[in-house]
Amino acid sequence: MPLGRKNYIFLAIGVGVLIVSYTGMYLEKSVDGFFSLNVAPPLLLAAYAWIAYAILYKEKET
């Protein structure tokens, strides 16, 4: 199996953060709001980076 259990957990965390960020922007309904300008962009960037990490993560073999 190409992805392990940890990979799927990491993916779920990343997707969860994406959902929270986009939902927060939707609920704020303001392009110039605090969440849309200051909180969501770093969260989205971090979530996409985390998803890439989750896909590339491989446990060390001993």
C-alpha cells in the first residue's frame, strides 16, 4: 500500500484545516474582514503544505 495509516491521518488533518478556513471565510461574508485577510491565508498555505507533506511522508525502516 503506497500510503500508510499515518499518511491518511495527516491528510485528514490537512483537509480539516482547509474546510475550517474556507468555511470561516464564507461565514464572514466580507472580503476585507479580519479572518479573510489575516487568518485564512496562512492557514490555507499551511494546510496545502501539510497535505503535500502527508503524501510524501514515509516512515523510517528499521
